[in-house]
Amino acid sequence: MRICLFLWVCLWSAGIAPAYAQSSITAAADFPAFFYPGDQPKLQFILHNTSAEEKTGNLQLELFDAVKKQPVDGWFYNQLANQYFTLAPGERYAVRFPVTIPNLFIGRVAWQLTVRVDTLRQILQGAVEVLAANEAERIDADHVVAAKMWRVVLSHLTAKGKTQQKEITPFATQPVGQSIVMRVLLSLGKTHDSCRLELPFAAGLQPTGRVSLVGKGKSTIRHRLSVSDTAIVTIFYGLTPGSYQLDYYFKARYPGQFLLPASRMFFSKVWPRQMRTTSSTIEVD
């Protein structure tokens, strides 16, 4: 999932005609369109000095509850809301505002960035959604559906034709641009006509479209894949007893610490009808 809000809005200053609409500093927001409660994103804005002169300015980020129209900067720990910058001619620079999404907040958050350079003021506005993570208690269905499922998150490196994959520990930080593999391991003790795997991903990750589905002793797996802004859903048909390794590839796209919600497998003709993995977090910087 990738969203880059490139918003050019309202440029004005006292006594300057609207025709003066070309600012020497342009700004673009570069962060996800959604978060989960508890996420600690670094809201990033890309500044670009398009002039032939060095420019110094000030940034102010404000956050609002989009429904109640009330400021939430204190609640979201927006402690670096005011920052200064100096850009050389032609320079691009990423400015980050670390915030924390409250555990009890669900809904829409509006943001406003004010960029002041010389006598000009540029305003950017947008909004993000804070989604419920649906972290219900895990169902242990081993004895009922004769199945087991667990998830491993790996960093993926390819160098000189060799592939290296290493499990990501809870306190490891992944650099922006790092290839990430979300591996789901599935063991089935009976045939299932159809089942659905829901794989929500962290707000800081972006699907690359690459998927590797492997079953022991089988060359193909019948499936249908769909991707939304927040999850990958795979529907499998005619899975026979055996072990399966399902690798979904992502890129670490946005800086911050993000929730990686539980993956869920739904079975159509058994009870209980779903299994879940545990949730975890991933940090990108």
C-alpha cells in the first residue's frame, strides 16, 4: 500500500496578489493513508527548494479530530509540531513529525501543515483513517479442523545472486526500502473445498505484488488473490492434507513503529470457522 499526498494548496501572504502562486519551496506529504491504534508513525513531508537561492523557513503541523473538529495534538503526542529548516538551492529534504496514535482512538484524523518562508505562507491539508485492528482472542481449532497456522516475518536480501532471509526480532529496525516477507505456514489434516486467508499488513509496509505459494508434493495451488489498501486476501480451493508455505512480499515504505495485525484463516464447512496467528509490531526507519 502506498499513498503520497501531493497537495498544492492555498498560497498567500498579506498584500501579495493571488497571481504570485509559485513558491520557491514546495511540500508534499509522504505517509500512509491509515493507521492502527498504538502506531507510532513519523509523519513525513518532502520539501523541495526550486529556487536558485538558499531558503530558511518554519513548519507547523496541527492535528484535529475530523468529526469533532477539535485539536488532538496533545493526545497524539505531537511534541515536535514546530520545526525550522534551511534548504540549499535545488535541495530536497524530508521533515518528520513523530506522533503516537492513542489506543482508544478510532476514526478520522485531519492534519494541516503550514509552511512559512519569507513573507509567504503555504498550507497543506489532508486526513488519515485510524482503523480498528480486530484483535479478538485467538481460536485454537487444532482438534476440530485438524489444522495449524502460524506466521513468521522475515527481512529479505538478495546479493550476488544469493538470497538471505532472517527472522525479524521484536526490537529490530528495518530501513526504509527493505524487502519484507510475511510467511504463513499452514498444516492441514483433511481436505478443504475452500478457505480464505486474510493478511492485514502494517501501515508502514507496501505490498510489492510478489507472492510465493508452495505445497509439499504439489506443484500448484488453486487460489484467487485480491489486495486492498490494508490487507491481502487469498481464497484457496481444494487444499489437500499436507504442509504449505505462503510467502507474501512487501517493502518497508514509511518510517515509524506499526502494528502488524493477526492473520486469519476462515474455513467454510467446519466449526470453529477460523484460526488466527498472534499480532506483532514492526519498526521502520
